[in-house]
Amino acid sequence: EAKKRGKNQVVFFSSQQNESIEYRLFVEQGLYNAIVNQDLYASFQPIVDSEENIVALEALCRWNNIDIGHIHPESFIPIAEETGLINALGLKMLREVCIANVLLREAGMSHIKLHVNVSILQLNSQVLVDQFLAYLKDFDVSPKDIVLEVTETAMHDNSTKRILRELAKSGFGIAIDDFGAGFASVSELTEPYTTMVKLDKSLAPTGDVTNTRNVIAESLIQLCQKLGKTVLLEGIEKEIQADFARQAGCHYMQGFLFAKPMSLTEAMQRITQKEAQAV
Ligand code: C2E
Ligand code: MG
Ligand code: MG
Ligand code: MG
């Protein structure tokens, strides 16, 4: 049945009908199954320092459907949020990250941190925080090895902030994702739980050195530094963008120029290669 349905849905994925009822139903049913079987998994994108050493891996959710192929997170995360499946998806991703942490440790790469994206809807109850901590305990993973990425718009109400403070107190790193793409609320930078700021790829310069957004990006980087936050520029695709990030004083960088999202095995091979080169 799922198979038949999947085949019939191909058109919806390639057209602009992502909002259609059929698509929603497909995603809802399909996601549920994908969480249970192994069609939903994590891909890992390296995060590098200014010398291009890999310091962390960001887990990005991937859904590979047998009938349709690869489905992008941007088209299923919102539906997962609306249907409540985001909690199961989020725990699945946390599990992937815990397993990755164990494997990294076993390979002598315990210095590599793991980032996981967290939806605001996962942060609306204490139960979830307890569940998170229980999960980590099961895998014997320290929250200090994990950075939770939360988008800036997600950080508005007080109960969310309370939960984030709680998570930070437990040892998790908290990164504001896509900073500068939305409201770029400076008040979020004043929160002690914010350990890292990920500047949105729209702030990465395109070429012109006197560009207004370079001025904005540079000022934001300085602001974050003065406030003691770790700063990262996302979406780096070109050498000039990497140069800009380095000159402006970004601690970390991420983007296709350095590495695309990949399997954990590939990421570990990369880390080994990099570290061999550095010796
Ligand atoms: P994000 O967390 O900001 O992740 C960065 C996105 O930019 C990823 O897309 C990544 O593949 C892409 N990217 C990385 N480097 C470059 C680059 O140099 N150029 C360009 N053009 N893109 C680059 P992806 O994997 O499609 O994920 C999209 C968004 O979906 C993520 O944005 C995140 O908000 C959300 N997402 C992904 N996985 C999860 C998850 O497990 N849970 C939740 N709640 N959201 C997730
Ligand atoms: Mg992210
Ligand atoms: Mg981002
Ligand atoms: Mg994003």
C-alpha cells in the first residue's frame, strides 16, 4: 500500500504542490514508518576551525524513500512539526548522535563534538529535557559533547528559555542557528546559555568587499566575540568567503567548500586524514 501510494506521489514531489493534502498525508504516514525502520537517518557535516581542522559534526536529518528517493528536510520538518512527529524524529536524531559519539570515542576522536538540530516544539516540556538526559545516560554520553542547535525565531517565549537554561545547566552547548536570517534578536545573545552563534549563510559575502552585508556580518562577529560567544559562519562555498570569515575573526566555519554532509564513516575518514596531515 505504501509502495503504491509512494509511486503515485512522485508528481507531488517534483511539482510545487508540496502543500497539497496528498503530500501531507504521504509525509505523515511515510515519516512514521521511516522513523521505525531505517529510512530516516543522520548525515554529518563537518565544522572546521580557522585552520580547517574538523572540530565538530552537525547531524542533518535525511529521509530516503524507496519509491521516491531523497526527500529534503525543508519539505518534511515543517510537517513533522505540525503533526507532532517531530518529537519522535528528534529523539531518533539524538540517538544517532549518541551512537556517533560512542563510535568517535572508540576511534580516539572524543574531541569531536556533535551538533543536533532541535525544533522549538521539542522544547516545550520538562519531560523532554528529562528524556534527553535519560537517553544520553543510556549511551553513557556526556551532554558536554553535544551542541543543540536552535533557530533564533524559536527562542522567544519564556518557557522555551527556561528549558534552554536547564539544558545548558546540564552541560549541553546551545547554538543559535541561522542567526541573521530572521529577526536577529540581540537579546538572545545576552542569554548566558547561548554558547555559540551560527551566522546564517545569507550573511556570507558574495564578492564585493564593501558590500553592506559584509559590514553587518563583520559587526555581528565582533559583537558575538565581545560577548564571549563562539562564532561560526555557515554556508561557505567560496574561498573569498572563508577568507572573510577568518579575517573577521570567526572561530569556526562550515560549508560545501570544506565538506558536504556525509556518512559518519566518511566523516571519520576525513578526520583521520586531516589529523595525519597536521602532524
Ligand atoms: P541548518 O541546521 O541551518 O543546516 C544547514 C543546511 O545548509 C543543511 O541543509 C546543509 O546541507 C546546508 N548547507 C551546508 N553547507 C552549505 C553550503 O555551503 N551551501 C549551501 N547552499 N547549503 C549548505 P539540509 O540538510 O537540507 O537541512 C535544512 C534544514 O533542515 C536545517 O538547516 C535545519 O533547520 C533542518 N533540519 C535538518 N535536520 C534536522 C533535524 O534533525 N531536526 C530538526 N528539527 N531540523 C532539522
Ligand atoms: Mg543547524
Ligand atoms: Mg543553519
Ligand atoms: Mg537552516
